[in-house]
Amino acid sequence: MSNRLILALNPGSTSTKLALFEENVLIFEKTLRHSSSELSVFSRVSDQFHFRKDLIMGELKERGIDFSRIAVVVGRGGLVKPIESGVYRVNERMKDDLRSGSRGEHASNLGGLIADEIASSLGAASAFIVDPVVVDELQPVARVSGHPEIERISIFHALNQKAVARTYADSTGRKYEDLNLIIAHMGGGVSVGAHKKGRVIDVNNALNGDGPFSPERSGGLPSGQLADLCFSGIYDREGVKRMLTGKGGMVAYLGTNSFVEVCRMAENGDPQALLISRASAYQIGKEIGAMAAVLDGQVDAIILTGGMAYQESHTGFIKQMVQFIAEVIIYPGEDEMKALAYNGLLALDGKAEIKEYD
């Protein structure tokens, strides 16, 4: 009997990642990058469904993959209702929430939808999501915003933060549940989480208006000036939302959502690019300092991860700011694909509970 294939899918704000595993062995991994101009033709994230799915299927067909051997398709979890960490079967209620975008627009919403579509077309395959971005472990005090009409919520890169936390713990011979960590995921969005004994007790909302800015998100903006802008008559509601997510951050300042390009511009002497790249590192360093306070200064390690962590000038500036708190560990890129496939395999083998979304 042939070994099973596990297909992992991770739609991000500027890319779609796919990886194929034979049992627990990686066969190939591919990042399909999407420019601002390619995505600008879609008014909503859900409208990108066929565009991204067709790219994935094209890649698999080009590589001559035997679709009959794919036992499970595991997608990155999106903006569903707040749920506990774990493996979830993609069901109709989940798909309705992902399609509607009622809890927010993000490319990760496409993970479960595309996984289910591909699995359904294969017949025997199952479709799951793992550790969606809405994993919620916030302590009560972290939910208080400053006004009762607005509650702070947990939206962050849960899958990668949890994966690299466990990778670091394994490398030190300790358990994730025994450590206090600060983890900064730096990609299309930036999330900085305080991990206390296996739970993320505080983290910025990395999607739509909190924490450091990113290649295409504005992060936390001065609220009074934002309110003035909202009622200026220049922007409608959707225009303001695009400023916060998709058209904010580096792409608003510099016209590109490629952090590699921003760093290249800075290295070539562009003063605005240098300022914005430094400001990004500066804001991330500040957020790490805040999370150190959340952990009462008891921090075992600070971990920098995500695509932006490949740029040594960026991580070097952050390290200079925060290394007095704890050792700084750098895991460039993401462990997300391996984490998706591993959890899918555990679920197939009955070693991880398959939870139902309701």
C-alpha cells in the first residue's frame, strides 16, 4: 500500500504556500507570490478563491502528483469565531463564516475553503484547519481596551507562533508549557505574543488596527486623527478599512508590499525607505518590551520569526533594542507548513482529536 500524501495550504496576505508531504516527509514546498497589482482586482478576499485554487492545482498537475494518494488537505485557519487550539474538520458552518468575512477579511479565510474544495474533488480526502488565527487564550485583563464598546480580541499568527515555540522548547530539552516566551511573527502582518506556560495571554490584533505596522497593515494609529479621517468625507468605510489592512504600512509609504524590496531601497540610500524600515523594527521592539512587562520580566527567550526575519539588518536593530530582556532567537520564515501537515497526520491516525466547529 502506498504511503499517504498530506497537502498543506497556507494562504497569506501576499502569497499562497503549499507543501506536499509523504507521511511526515516533505516532498516539495512552493511559495506562490502575489503582487499588489494582481490582488487589487479583487474587491474582497473571498473573491480570490478561484485565482488561488487554480494556481495550487496548476502547480500540483505540473509536478505530476497522483491525486488519488492525497489522504488529507490541511488549510491554515481563518477568521472564524474564537476557538481553542487544535484540529478542526471543515464543515458547512465554518465555510459559511469563512465566506462571509463577518468576523474580518483575511487571506487565511481561504485556507479552509480551498482545502475543502480540493478534498471534495478528490472524494476520499478529508479537509481540516489547524490553530486558526483566532485562537484565544487572552487573560481577562488583556481584553480591556479603555472603552466598554470595544474589547481587545485575539487575532494573531497562532499556527506559526505555537510551532516555533515548540521547536525552541524541543531544542532546549524543555516543554513549551514550562516556558515564558515572547514571539514576534513578522510577515504580511506583525503579531507579538506573550506566551506564559503554554498559553498566549496577551497579543496584539495583527489584522486590523493594533500593534506594529507591517508591509501592508497600518497597525495601531492615533485614534483621534483616525476618527477625523473617517469623517473627513475623503474616504468611505471600505476605504478606511483598506487603509488599515491591505493598503497601509510600507505599501502606503513606499508603494511596495515587498519587505525585501524595502530593504534593498534602504541599502541603496533611499532615505524614506531607511526611515520606514527602521520605524518597523522600532515599533516591534517597543511591542516586545510591552510583552516583557506582561510577563513580569520573567522571559526565557525572545523569538523573531516570519519572512521579515530573513533580513539581518531588521533583526539586528530589534535585537539591539531588546536583548537586555532575554536571549534573542531567530527562526526565519515559518514552521507553519510542517505544523499543518503534522497535525493532519496525527488526526488521520487518531492521535489528535478532530474537533467540530459549531
